[in-house]
Amino acid sequence: MAVFRLDRFIATQAGISRSEASSAVKAGRVRVNNKTEKNVSAKIDAENDRVFFDGNPVEYSEFVYIMLNKPAGVLSASRDPKMKTVVDLVPDSLRRKNLFPAGRLDRDSVGLIILTDDGQFCHRLLSPKKHVYKTYFVRLDGAVPDSAERIFGDGAVLEDGTKCLPARLFDIDNDKYCARVQICEGKFHQVKRMFNSVGLNVIYLKREGIGPLSLDEGLAEGQCRALKREEVYLMLGENP
């Protein structure tokens, strides 16, 4: 049984500060089991009590998992004093205090990024040992050489001598100078550096998928939505 103080429950589940939650409770904006509750320290059984905030049901979730279609120019960070971050794009209805991006995309890259407050999930998603492949679409400044598929498959060697884990290069279109690549690790600027190793520059990069989960085509750049429970398990290759 998950038991919380009412003000903490509202704060964590509604994505507001503890003080804002306390003020809302005292103002009579919260109902528990169809009764207005103004006691901020009232105990809530999160799995059985029905809680409403401003007339809207507050659904309990221990952690939050969010799919975001990242636009260019936004940092993959929780906060930055000067620049907009991916967390800044999350609406108040989904925001949690300790939200962070599970992995990164370069500032100029776009596409699928997951935000969560679940550190264990993030570790499992990003660990190379778990072999959760991330799929990227790239546009290049030239044709992909015939040797690139083999080089990526064997593990590309970067300019500093770092050897990557085997990657998959496919959907090569040398008429349009584009391709797709799948990697299961996340070295700094890895996709760009892998193509550098075969004499190419990446001029556009979009993450399209993580494991079997694809970016929701209904999300415009900058938009996000909560992931369904089955989608979270899908990324990890597990059953709900």
C-alpha cells in the first residue's frame, strides 16, 4: 500500500511544488473520495483513494515516463541558466520535481527523447549490456562508401582510437545522401563521429526509435505525451 500525506501526493502527482499543493488543499481545491479535504497532512492511500484536484482526477503513478519530440536548439538537460532544456518543454500536467532526460541528443539533433524520474529504468535503458538499440535517420554530405556497412558492423573506430560496439547501417540511399543507423551505446557525438570515421559529415540527425518503440508521428517538434505502461516495457524488451 502506497500511503502519502495529501500535500505531498498532490505535489508529486500534479507536478507542482509542495507549497503550491498545500495552498490548494487549504483553499478547498482538493477532494478525497468525494469529500473536500483541507487537512494537508491527511493520509492518502494512493492505490485506493480517489483524489480530485480542481475537479480533475489525480491518477497515481510512482514514476513518470514521457515521450518528447525534441526540436533543434534545445539542450538535453534538466536545467540550464541560459538555454531552454527538454524539461522546460514539459507541461505542468506531466512535470515532476526530479524529471531528467534518459540519455541525450545533441543540441542540433531532433527526435525521440525519453524523460523520467526513474533512475533504475534509465540505467537499464542506457546500459550497453542491455543492447537496447536506438535508431537514427541521418542526412549526409556525400555518398556512403561500400565499406561503411562492414565497418559499422565490426565496430567503427573513432578519430581518437575509441572502438564502438557493433552497429547496424541500413536504408542507405546514395541518391539522397541519407541512411539509418542503430547503436546500443551513447558515446559523445557518437553517430556523427562514426560517420566521420568513413569520411562523411552528418548534416541532419533524428532519433526515430528506442528498442521497438518509435516516435509518435502525431507529436510535433516540442510536443510530448506520457508513455503507456506497455510502451515502457516495450523499450526494455519485457512484458508488462
